[in-house]
Amino acid sequence: MERPPVTPQLGRTRVMAILRSADASGLPAVARTLAEAGITCLEVTLTTAGALDALARIRAELGPDVAVGAGTVLTGDQARDAVAAGAEFLVAPVVDTAVVRNAADRGIPCYPGAWTPTEVWQAWRAGAAAVKLFPASTGGPGHLRQLRAPLPEIPLVAVGGVGIDEARQYLEAGARAVGIGSPLLRGADRDPAPQALDALTARARTLLDAVGATARAGEATA
């Protein structure tokens, strides 16, 4: 099986911004702001009303330097529709091996959600590019570190209850990247006024600084 590689923008920045909202009207402005701040891996969740239209618009506006994917992909039909709308990767809160395998066969990175060693292994065997540890905050960085010990070859992305202040801890525990939604957006999706977007820019840069500092520290001690 040819396993798709981790999305390059996720590998470089170690951050996936999760765009989840009641409706998608404010997401294009949020996506532009995040991309300009340096967060270039964006997940648009299918639980958001109008998600596929927003995904297609964001993908068209931001171009190839920004990776845009679909989140909360639970079925094969949802995966097909997301890819048709332009999704470059798929994210799920669960392991559906059929969805993962189909994505892998098409060369599309898939990040299924798992929490136990068995689930992580099943997701990896099915062809996941990396496995989303979800919900990460239930066990914290310690749980991620314990999973990494027997399964060091499987890249994990910590998602679920991860805040900006905690991101560094998960990376130091061995996460390849983190996924952050509401602690990053803080309502900018509902009211993308200039002041809210300026604050979003500041939070995005704070997050990237923390992640970059961790990466540099790891490189210095490698």
C-alpha cells in the first residue's frame, strides 16, 4: 500500500486550524487571516452548515500554498463529496477503515481519530497518513507519550481540548502536530470584524511561536 505522506503544510507548521462554526459565512475571512499569519493547514468541518461551499471558496481564494481539508468525515459519501469540493485531506473523529483505505488508494491523506493503542494501530494499518489522537485532553500529553512508546513509527496529531498554551506540551510529548479550533478562533468565525480578526492574527502568531520554539529546541538537542 502506498501511504500518502503527511500534508506538507501540516508537517512544516505543526498546526492544523479547525474551522468549525454554526454556519460557514465567516470562515473565508477567518481562513484568509490564518493563512496570512502563517497557519496554512485548514480543516473545514462538515458539521458546519455550508461547509463544502466554504471549503471550495477558501481553496480557490487561497491557492496552492494553503492546504484545505474536510473534517468530521464519517462516511464514504461524505469523503467523496468533500474531495469533489476540493478537500486535500480528510479528518475524522473515528476510525472507519473503509474510508481510510479508500482515501489512501486515491493518494489523499486521511487523519482518523483514535484514542487507544488498538485504534491507533488499526488506523495506521488502514493507510492513515497520521493518526488524530482524539480527544487528546482526556489523557493529556502523558497519554500521548505512553502511546508513542510502543508505537514510535506512527505520527500522532493531538486534537480535542488542546489550547494554545498546551500545544508545546503535546509536541514535547511526541506529537507530530496539534489541531486547534475554538481556543484559536474565539468567535471570530461568528463575527469576523476587523478587531476580531486582528486578535485572531495575534493568537495565531503566538501559537506558531510556541510551536516553532519547540521545533527549534528539538532540533538543538537531536
